[in-house]
Amino acid sequence: QKEVEQDPGPLSVPEGAIVSLNCTYSNSAFQYFMWYRQYSRKGPELLMYTYSSGNKEDGRFTAQVDKSSKYISLFIRDSQTCDSNTYLCAMRDDQAGTALIFGKGTTLSVSS
Amino acid sequence: DGGITQSPKYLFRKEGQNVTLSCEQNLNHDAMYWYRQDPGQGLRLIYYSQIVNDFQKGDIAEGYSVSREKKESFPLTVTSAQKNPTAFYLCASSRMGHTGELFFGEGSRLTVL
């Protein structure tokens, strides 16, 4: 079983829909959870960053972590065509110096 | 402007040739990373370095080599020993203790002919 699982999609939704992107993981030591957004043929950029369990909201984006289920989610409200990108989850444990483990990324397409 | 610069953006190589990808950052970050991205595979870690003159292998280091002689620079050499080098290569950096927040370069696309 891979450490981080993410459905690659593609996921297609109409403009205005609520989008739910998800990742599951197997390592219970993971404490830091991130969502990166990647435009086509560019480097990813950090979108959301959460520590341990709980929710974090930033504008139309909400990141949710459920450590008991080893499950993280990114919700996008009122989706727009500019949200059409690839979204990668990433996580790491608490030990200093460890690198991020990334999911495969989910490709999202929002149509007008 | 602060950021990470990767070069070249596109590179073609014949089989059996070594090639070096450049990565320079002016963010004063301590840690630097090289990832490889293939369709459907996500980002896989090749090498990372937390301080000058020190680096660690990632999950797929075979066929690659790196150096970290300066804080700003972390070049990656794709050697002829790498069996399937055609890929999109991404360099990133982060502040010490903030390894969740990576700043990425624009990437280098290597094609082996």
C-alpha cells in the first residue's frame, strides 16, 4: 500500500459547484498536511497548510484533516473556471528534516 | 524578485549522455529538493539537501547525482545509468523547519531521444 493515495481523476464539474478533493494515507505519524495547486507545465504552489486534525478555511477553500480516519480533504466552494488545475496533497511527519510525501494529484476541470 | 530559477526549461539528450539541470534560489532558504514528475505518478523525491555540502537520497535516487557547494545552488545530474530519464524535473526550496512549505521552480522538461 502506497503511503499517500489520491484519485487522479479527471474530475469535471460545472461552474458554481462545490468540489471535494481527497487523499488517504497510511502513516499515522503524519502531522503536517498540505494542498498544492499546479498549473499546467508549471511548478506547484502552496494552497493550504494544516497541522494535525481540524479544519482551516481561506476564502473559497477549506482544508479538513481527520487523523482518526487518515483522510484529508480540500473543499472548493463556488468553483470557477480558473480553479481548473491539478491539486496535489502532501504530508510529512514531525521529525525534523523529513521531506514531503506527495499524492499523485487530481486534475480538476470546471466548465462554464 | 525572490524565487527559484531552473534551467534549461526544455532539454533534449541522446541516450548515453549525462545532462545537468541547474537550480538557483535567492530566497536564502537552507533546504533544497529535486522531484521528478511523470504522468499519473505525482511527485517523487530524487535528492534533498538541508545544508551546504550535505544531501540525502530520496525514493528514486538511482541514476542521479547532486552537489550542494553553495547555499543558492543545487544542480542535478541525470546520468546515463538512469534507465528512463524522460520526465519533468522540479526543484524546490524551503526554510529550515518549514519543510511543508516548498517553493518550486518552473521545472525542466528532459526528453531522451
